[in-house]
Amino acid sequence: MYRFSIGDENWIIIFSSHLSLEQNEKEEIIRSIAIMGPQWAAFSHGESFVIFQKLVGAIVVRIEKIPSLILTVSAAVSRDRWYINENNKVEPYENK
């Protein structure tokens, strides 16, 4: 669990227990979330957003504002696991 403030709001970042991430990956995710701060702070309770990050890949974050201000990192999907559906054909995203 990590704590930080944006303005007068105190936020908590937690990582879902099923995620297996190295410490440097967690630090990169936290850094990316912090940089984006003012943008996601305007999102509503229950919304999610995705950050595409070079080291980790696609990071899925869920926002909770009730009862506390919590960001839950629920998934981290490496680039080699991205797929795209074009013209009813699903292919690895890297091929695009």
C-alpha cells in the first residue's frame, strides 16, 4: 500500500493480491499514476482507466472514492499479451 496527496486529498494505491510484480515495476506504475494525478482525480467512483507503460505494459486501475480515496491496480498486461480484433480476425497487437 502506498499513500500520497493531491491537493487536500489523501490517496492510497493498492495492488490486487493476485498480481506478481517486481518492486521496480510497482515503482514505475506508481510514478505513472502520480504523473497523471490531476486527470484521474476528476474521474467518478467505480470508474477505471488504463495506462500504457513501456516497462510493465497495460496497467488497469480502478478508482474508489467511497469510503476512502483508493486506486487499485487490478491488472498489468505485458505487451506480448495484447491482441487486436480487426475485420473479424484477432491477431497479436505487436504485428500492427
